[in-house]
Amino acid sequence: MEIPLIEAARIVAGECVGDENFVVTGINSLDQASPSEVSFFSDRRYGESLKNTKAGALLVSKISDEFKGPQVVIPHVELAYAKIAAIFAIPPSRYPGISADAFISENCRLGEDVSIFPMVYVGEGSEINDGATLFPGVVIDARVKIGKRTILYPNVTVLRDCIIGNDVIVHGGTTIGSDGFGFVRNGSSSVKIPQTGIVQIDDHVEIGANNCIDRAAFGKTWIKQGVKTDNLVQIAHNVVIGEHSIIVALAGISGSSQLGRGVVIGGQVGVNDHTEIGDGAMVGPQSGVAKSIPAGEIVSGTPAISHRLRLKTMAMTTRLPQFSDRLRRLERKVRELEKRTDDG
């Protein structure tokens, strides 16, 4: 595929400076771009790569004198990159129709243009809506609803009664609707609490590979519209994730916690149960969230505190040896003064 640079500029609402008729055949990094590809530059740390790039055109936030070819000026370079990359991205493969080697229960409802690969299982009473794609190894349990144009990659499991919306992407190995971790102690043994709720995933959500999203003890575990999760994320029973939130790899959200709209959870974060994180809050990587966080707050560390306070604390920690030496000198001076006073 190829497009004129002026068309690429129109797609990203940018200003084309230089040869508008330059033909773009793809998009790539500064180091790897070929003379027929467009690249992007928004970080001064890559200035040396900019000088040596072979890219034929460039996406920039302001005109660069280091690059002699045509440039598309756009305020948000990363967003422009995403839009142009989407043009050249290869769409996921689709099986032509429903494979004879898939097991489809008789009372299922299948929409138009559904793609079901071999070795897929669809249980009783389930609905697979228009344009959905189910890759090999996908298991759809009883009474599950899969929305329009949703893609379930290999070995995804969606258990009984769960609901997945439209234009959802679930990457390989993820399990949706496994039992929440609910037990009550009876002496030295643990008695299982039945998990009778469901998982509901709204439209335009993307779930990374090998996520575990537990069904609710009652009611629903709810992943709201536009949420994006990275690989290896654990979401426990009755958790609510607000619209357009982001959860990075290896994070764990404990039961009945509620995340607001636009929350960002860094990698390897642990969130305590029954915790509320307000709209727009951000939690830095490897943090432990033990109590609720107000809207807009930025926290880090374990236990998580204000990120600015954490940075000050870390800076002070590196100076502790100096403070210790200074304290010992002051103690010696005090002892000397006390001795002089006693002698006087």
C-alpha cells in the first residue's frame, strides 16, 4: 500500500511542508526507516538518530533543520504516528465462515460475517454477533454474549453468562469469568464462597495476553468502555474499572476495588481490596496501594504516597550517610561543650 504525503497530512490534520507528492509506503523508526517510509521525531534524546535517518519524510511537532526531506507538522506526534501506522497495519486474519472443526451448540445465535476457526467451542445459548472473530482454541461457555466485530485471539476462555461488548480485542490466553477468590475460614479449613456474578466488558476495550478477570461474587465485575490492559494483569471479583483507564503489565487489582475514569496503573502495582482510586489518578510502577486515592492524585512507592513527596524522600535517603556523619560531629561538639561547662 502507498499514499501521497499530502494525504497522510490530511489524515492527521497536519501541515505538509516540502514535497506534498512524496509517496509513502510505510512508517518506521528513525533508525530503520527506508527512503520510501515516513518516520517521526518528538524527543531530543533521538537527535543523533534524526541526523542519520534514511527516512523519506518525517512527522514533527515543529520544523527540524536537521532533516532535509518533507515534513508533516502536527502538535501530537505520537497520535499522528498511531493514525498512520493504522493505515499500513496488516489486519488480523479471518477464517472464511464457520469451520466444520469447531463445536457450535445447536441453540446458539450466530450473526452475519462471523469468523470461527477450527477447534473453537461455543456453549449452549451463547450469542456471537456480526463480524466477530474467534481464533483456534477459544472456549465460549454457556449463555455468553460476544459483541459485533470483537476479536478473541487463540486460547481465550469466556465462561458462563459473561458479556463482551462491541469492538473488543482480547489477546491470547486470557480467561474471563473464572471464579473470584472467595473463601471463609472454618477452623483450619477454607470454605468456598460460590461466585454467582458475571464479568461485563464494555465496547472498545482491549485486554492483553494472559489476563485473569474474575467473575463477581454477586452482581458483576465491570470493565467499562475504552479500558486498555497490558499482559499478565489480574482483576479480581467485583472490581469496577472506569472508562478509558490503563492498567500496565503485572498489576493486580484486589476484590471490590473501584477505579475511576482515566486512571493509569503502572506495571507491577498492587491495589488493596475495597480501595477507591479517583478519576485521573496515576499510580507509579511497583507501588503498593493500601488506601484510597483522591481524583487527580499522582502516587508511587509502597505504601503509595504523593509522588513528589516520594521523590523528596528518595533524595533524602541518598544523603543519610552525610547526615549521620554530621550528627556524630555535632554530638562530639555537644559533649565537648558539656565537659567545658562542667569543668567551669
